[in-house]
Amino acid sequence: MRIGFIGLGSMGKGMAANLLRAGHEVRVWNRSLPAVEQLVRQGATAAGDPGEAFDAEVLISMLADDAVTRAVLIDSGALASSKPGLIHLSMATLSVEFIEELAVLHESVGAQLIAAPVFGRNDLAEAGKLNIAVGGPATAIARVQPLLDVMGQKTWPMGEDPVNAAILKIATNMMLISAIEATGEAMALTQSYGVGNSDFVEFITNTLFAAPAYKVYGPKIAARETEGAGFTLRLGLKDVGLALKAGEPNHVSLPVASVLRDNLLDAVALGEGESDLAALGVRAIRRSGQE
Amino acid sequence: MRIGFIGLGSMGKGMAANLLRAGHEVRVWNRSLPAVEQLVRQGATAAGDPGEAFDAEVLISMLADDAVTRAVLIDSGALASSKPGLIHLSMATLSVEFIEELAVLHESVGAQLIAAPVFGRNDLAEAGKLNIAVGGPATAIARVQPLLDVMGQKTWPMGEDPVNAAILKIATNMMLISAIEATGEAMALTQSYGVGNSDFVEFITNTLFAAPAYKVYGPKIAARETEGAGFTLRLGLKDVGLALKAGEPNHVSLPVASVLRDNLLDAVALGEGESDLAALGVRAIRRSGQE
Amino acid sequence: MRIGFIGLGSMGKGMAANLLRAGHEVRVWNRSLPAVEQLVRQGATAAGDPGEAFDAEVLISMLADDAVTRAVLIDSGALASSKPGLIHLSMATLSVEFIEELAVLHESVGAQLIAAPVFGRNDLAEAGKLNIAVGGPATAIARVQPLLDVMGQKTWPMGEDPVNAAILKIATNMMLISAIEATGEAMALTQSYGVGNSDFVEFITNTLFAAPAYKVYGPKIAARETEGAGFTLRLGLKDVGLALKAGEPNHVSLPVASVLRDNLLDAVALGEGESDLAALGVRAIRRSGQE
Amino acid sequence: MRIGFIGLGSMGKGMAANLLRAGHEVRVWNRSLPAVEQLVRQGATAAGDPGEAFDAEVLISMLADDAVTRAVLIDSGALASSKPGLIHLSMATLSVEFIEELAVLHESVGAQLIAAPVFGRNDLAEAGKLNIAVGGPATAIARVQPLLDVMGQKTWPMGEDPVNAAILKIATNMMLISAIEATGEAMALTQSYGVGNSDFVEFITNTLFAAPAYKVYGPKIAARETEGAGFTLRLGLKDVGLALKAGEPNHVSLPVASVLRDNLLDAVALGEGESDLAALGVRAIRRSGQE
């Protein structure tokens, strides 16, 4: 398939490479060039501007957030001049509000929007083992299914509205961050009475909380491993903000998310924005005066 | 082994039955008689008062909370008149403060206290498949290990201090309740945008949150299944209270637990105390005006 | 002075009438006509559209929020076609972000923006007894000072940046709403032990909290007087949202405001949006199951 | 009147001195001697132990908290051996639970308990200008009214139950601490946009919040004046704890108090326990990275 791919960050790079490996024709665009060159060496062609990437059957975007996506896709004029029939597979974590705005813009140019946010970090992106939630028109999804199968281990259909997939991603990230805070609070408590952090993590991740969220972050919190972030506190703050904002029009209060937001704001204010999300749990321990 | 067993509630009954089945000599005491009679039919002997149950090599207690345990074990005079050398296996969820008080009392009569709180609901108690955290003197634990093996699928040693096991139980319950609240908040959000509750639960329990805590409570919240409680909101409030209280002397703040406490207090105030813990998640949905 | 006045709601009506009474020439515009007609009877002239009101030395705007102000002042084209030298006295409660946007737009057309949010309810607006915080260029403020003196009992200068006055208003409203919640929580507690609500209010408003915020809302909460709202829960939610939003770029966490937001969202979700702000305090009492 | 006075801390000293000045016969007891000697120089007699102070018409106690009061009044045996007819005027801030326990103990020895917690700092205690809430049997209150009039500027009757006065004190302190936090949050916000802290305090304490609570703490927060504490963070944490605890049996949730508790715990954990309560507001500013 002729694919345009915009956004070759740590996730996008692996995803695009898998599409190339599966034999697709991929034209890539990225703000900074080294990533483009790397993909070109793997068989991609380079788009001179975002608009060139839109000249495709399927455009995949994987940019940092609403603002960057807006700048690259909308403000550049690329979306406005896209050809009718284009399918846009939006795989980043974007706000519900922006997805709604995008859906309207796509309709006005005869393009189809699918929201297909991904779950997993770099290693899973490279291995083609992401989980992918997907929301959009059924026929369009059917057409891109082979691409989703290349990038992910499983596709989770959430309905015909792109917003459905977007909110699933937002809600799940909120749950992940709340799991990290809860683990940190629990560890602050058990440590203060002398339980070893690794005994604690060993226990919870083999019993009630034997799940990836805890298996990834539990040991990191226990080891105070907050560098080398795949998922930074700054991004976590952004995502909790997306959840709170999405709740507003529907009057959904999220008191645990409010606590997370306040803690993340404090962390970012004090210079921890680029630390790994595990640092949220470590803060829970340190604010009690424990090391 | 000659065992005294005090507290034949929904958990204790199954645990005592397993000890009988394994060939131990068990003398049981319970406030209400039907449970005693049931165990007697399974081969137990009935103790006329708590003190009689103390006339054993190992006394196991599995009572509702600090207050009941205090009444039955201390105020009755049973502990004070126990024989030197007795091992007391305390398997209920008790406060750190009370465990510390019990430890002193045991020392003064030459008995040994092991805290061995259990994880799992009635069905696992009956099946002998509980997880058991254990804190206490190593030699005493070694002696009761055969009993732990009969009641549980695995023993998790937390050190020589009974408090270590007690705080592990308290912290884990706090995490469980916070997982339920977070799941409810996430579902309130996704539902408000049209995602099906079962699609949501299916997704999270097969990806990031593929763990018992979520597999048990996710579907219950999705189905608004809040009756037939193994673990009630009232007990949840008690357990969150144990966590907050345990944090105080060590200056450990637990902001998520504070949110849980407030929500649970409101629920109990409005008459939901006997609902299943899943009702906490359901409240998160209902307070947004959704059914 | 030749004044354009846009926004004749419950506050604007009284403010415009005072300007007329002081001998100023006032051209008014309002979305619904009855208020216009009422002011015309008091000596105002009616503007056919917002742009006509801009044909003045000083334009005063007193609209509901960012969105309405944007629609009436910007989207209508009125601001873009204003004459150089115009002073715009913006007296509504607007977001920091929008004030910043407005300031840029004003500069581009050679107009001057003063933010002059007001403190006080309808009765004080009618009596010309408002407190007015003011931020903007000193020379412009000097020119409109006579108008501020007519509408207010006192002007509180906050500096040359309109944002300074805007954030003062937002922060003060946040404090007011938090005072109402705190009063409600305190009353829930004292009432639950049998203290009379009016004894409580009498005490606090004559001792530590002998201030307007408490003297206005304390008796209302005590009397469960939540109708006839000057300041509704919906507006309160909007204002707390302005505070939280303003904190974000500067990484200022506001944990009490987060609690207020969650409670206000719940109230609005359950249909209390048009109740008086006092209803927030009443909710604190009712959620404990007390009437 | 023949008065026993127990507890000559910073408050008690001034109160006892006023009673002496008014011509009463005062026998004082205090844990440390210098304060006793000071009062003796002013005309008091020294009690050799707490029990001697009980040999009086009215016993006044003004000790730090439940624990100290329990040690000095109960564990010493003083209360148990008091003579029938004694009136005990308990003026400290004590828990509801402990007041209830005291009431029962008093009844059993034929003494009468009045809770009469005081509002105001040292200077008001010395000047005899405290506000005094009072709960207890009407006839007993009538008898001690002359003493209350000497120590306070006004007595606020709350009913016949000592608990009524105790809970009023607890709830008011909770409100005070929440006012300090809210002021700090507001100042963090306004300062981050360039508003001067003293402009802010000047404004609020002359408009909506023109009350002692804000006039005392606003300027302190603005000036980062956190030393020389009359009321420390440690005491504030204790008092918020009294409020939360008092809410429990009546299922009264206090979400703002929960936020205060968490912040105060963090402050104490990090070594700020002996700072003035104003430090809570300063923390709200500093956690945003501002000085």
C-alpha cells in the first residue's frame, strides 16, 4: 500500500520500519532529519513537506500532541489539500476535542479519520507487538487492518467514532499513572515499617497486581530508576490533563486524576519533568522523608 | 498438630475445614453457634470459651477487626492465661498499632505472635489457595509452615516482625481499593463518550491491567454488580482507615487513600455500607449523572 | 465621556445606569432587547450592533465569559474595526489566556486594553459600590478613573499588565469558593454533634471569620438557601476552572481548587448548576446523610 | 473563688494571671517549675501535685492535648479522687472522643465537666480578650461565668453538652487552616503572574476576606514569616486530625481537611513541624518552584 508516515519519534520509527519490512511503500516526513535518513536507508522515500506525505492511500500520523499535530497537519495546509478518499490513521495520543475538530475537517475534504492510538513502549513498537485501539468507519478500518496487523499484536475495535478510541487511550493512561501513584504510596507505607521494597513488589506483581502496568513500574520505583524515560512526567501531566479536560463537557469528575495532576505539576515545577513516570511513585516515598 | 481456631466467619470456616481435612486436631470457637456446629460435623471439637481454644500448640485467630479481636482474645482473659510456648497465628487484617500492642502482650506471657494475613476471598479460603504474608520469629514460622501450606497456595515471608506482614496487607488492600476507584473513574469517562463498558473492561484486563484485581472488579463495575458482597464498602473504609492511621506516626501522606476515604465515607453515610467494594467504582460513574 | 457599553446582564445593567446618572453619554448593546430598552428609558442610546458601541472614547464590556466575549467583540468584527485610541475597559471575569490574546489584538488596532474585573453582587453594582481591581497602562487607567469612581467604591491598582487584574479576580473567586466549601464541611461536622447551624455561623462571623465572604454565605448555608442565585454553581465551576487553567503554564498546583472542581462538577452533573454557590456548602452537609 | 489551675503554657500563664488579678485564689500546677514560680510571684500558691489543684471549687485545665491531659488528670489519680461538686473547666483543644470519655469519668465522681475551648493567641490570653466557646450544664456554666468574663472578651454558649464546644473549636481550627492553604494557593497563582504579594493581601483583607484569620496569616505568608510560631504546623496537623477523626463515627467526609492533612504530614516529614502555621501557605507557593 502507498503510505505517508508523519512523525518518526521513538515510537514512529519502529512502526514505519515494520511497514517497510512488510513490503509497503512508505513516504516519511519528520521535523528533524536524522530519523528521516535512517528510514530512507531502510527503504522509505523522504517527503519534502507534510503535504507530500498526504499524497498516499493511507496517511499515518504519530506526533507528540495536539499542538504539533495541528501545526504539521493543519497549519501547514497539508490536510486542506489532501485528496478525497484518503484514510488518515491517527496513532498518537490526542485530545477528544482535537479529534472531534479533526473529524470535521476530514469530512470537509472527503478524507476519513481513524483514531488508532497505540499501547506499548519503543521495544513493542519495534517488535510490531503494540496493542492498538481503533475507532472510525468500519470500511476504512477494514482497509487499514493489514497495516494495523503489521504494527500491532492485536487490534481492539471501539466503534465507528474516532473519539471512542481516543478516550480509551486517555482513560487507560490515567489508570496507569494512578497505578504508579498508588504503588508509590503503598511502598512509602510498607517501607516505613521495614518491609523491603523488592519483597513488596515481588508480592504484589505475583498476586493481585500481576499485570504489565505493575511489573514495569513496580521494580523501577523500588530501584528509584527514574532516568532513561520512555514516558516522562511531563507527558504524564499532559495525559492526565487530557483526561480531566475530556471529563469537563460531560461533567465527569475524576478525583484521583486531580490528585495525580497536582503531584505531577509539583514534580514538573521542581524540575523533574523529564524523569520517567516511575518518579511519581518515588516522590510518594520521598515526601515522607524517606530515601 | 493441636490447633485452636477462633473466628469461623466466611473465611475462617474454609480455613479451619482444610486443617481438619489435613488431619489436624482442631478445637474451634465462634461467637455464633451454627458455624461451630458445622465444623464439629467435619471433625472439630467445640471450645466452651476462647480460653479453651488457647489450650493448644498453635492458636489461629481470624476475627473481623481490632475491636472484636480485643474483646475475644484480651478482654476475655484468654491471652493472659495462655501457656508459655503457644504460637498465635493471627490471620485477620489488623492495625499496625494493635499488632504492636499484641506483640508486647504475647511476650509478657511467653507466647509468640505471628501475623499471617491472607489474600483471597471465600472460594480461595475453601480451596486452600490463599496467598499468605507472614511476619514473625523464624523458628515459630517454621513450626506453623505445614499449617500455612494447608491453608494457602503460597507463603510470602516479610521478615521477623509481625508488623511487616500486617502493613503489607493494609497497603495491598489500599492499592486494591484505589484500583477500583481508578477503574470506575476511567469507565465514567469512556462511557460518557460512548465506549461500551464491557469493551473497556475486556481491553484493560487483557493488556496493561491483566491482573486479578481488575479481572475481579472490572466486570462487576461494568455490570453494576454491587450485591452479595465478599468485601463491603464498610470494610473497605475500615481498611483505608488502617492505612491512613499507619502512615501517621511515620509521616507518610497517602493522598489517593485520602480520596478513597472521603468517597467511602460518603457511600457509607448514604447507606451503601453493605454493598460490595465494586460499588465504589459504580459511584464514580453515577456521580456524573450516568446510569 | 462617550461610552459604549456591551453586556447588560444583572451586573452590567446597574453599572451602565450609574454611568448615565453621572452624566455620561452611553450607547448600549445587549444580546436580548429588554435590558437595552430599560437602559434607553434611563437615557442611553441603543447600538444596532456591537461595532456601533465601539464608536466611543471608552468601550466597557461586561459579558458572561470568554466565549461570549469572543463572539461579540472579536467574531463580530467589532474589535478589528475599532478606531485607534479606543480604551477598552474589560470588566468581566475572563481567563488569563484570553486576556493575553485580547491584549495582542488591541495592540494591533491601536486600542488599549484595561482589565478591570469587579467584586460584588447586583446590589453593589446598582449602588456603585463595587470593588474594582485594575490592570493596564497607567495613562489609560487615569483617563477612565472617573468612570471607575462612578461604578465602584474603590479601585485597586494591580500594575500595568491587564493579566494582573484578571488573575487577582480569578484567585479571589477561588478563595471565596473554598471558603464556602470549608464552611460547609465545618457545619457538617458541628451539626453532626448537635451544634445549631446558626450558633455556628453567629460565632465564626463574629470572630475569626468576620468578613463579607462568610457573612454572605454562612447564613445561606445554615438556612439551606440555594435559590435565587446571584452566583451559580455553574459559574463557580467556570471560575475554579479558570484558576486551575491559569496555574498550568506556571506549574502552580492548587489542590484545594482541585477538590472544589470535583465537587462542583458532581453538583452540575446532578442538576444543581443553577443553584446559588451556597449549595456547595449545603452539599458538604448532605453528603454525610444529614438534612 | 477557690480555683485550681493546671497547665501554665504560653496560653495558661496569661489566663491564670488574669484570674489572680481579679482577686481569685488560684492554686497552680505545671510540669515545669519556672512557670509555677512566675505565677507564685503574682500571688498564686503552688500545688505539689495535680491532685492538690483539684482541691478547689473550680478546676481549670489548659494542657497541650489528649495525651498530656490524660496523663496529668486521669493517670495521676487526681480526677478519681476529686470531691463531689467540683466543676472542671476544660479549656484546651481536645478530641470529641476524649471529652466524651472525660464526661463519663466526671459523672462517676460527682464532678461536672464544662468544655470551654478558647480562641486567640498569647496576647489575647494576657489581655483577657479571648473568645470562649462553652458547652456544659447550664447551672455549672452560670457559676463559672465570672471566671470566663475575666479570661475572655465574650462567651459563646453552644449548649449543655461539652462535646458541642469541643467540636466548635475543632471545626473552627480546620477552617482556619484551610483559609491559610487557600490563601497560599491564591498567592502562588497571583505571584506567578506578577502580582505583588502585599498588593494581594492588602486587597483581600480589605474586601471579601477582611477578617482576623486572613489579617493575621495573609501578611505572614506574604512575608514568608514562618518562625516564632504561636501555632505550629505540628499542632495544625494534630487539629486537622481531630476534625477528621470526629467526622468518622458520623460519616462526615471533609475533603478539604484531607488535603490539609496530607500537606501538613509532608511538611512535618520534611522537618517543618515547628514552623508557624503560615508555613503551610508558603509551601503552596514554593511547591510551584517560586521563592
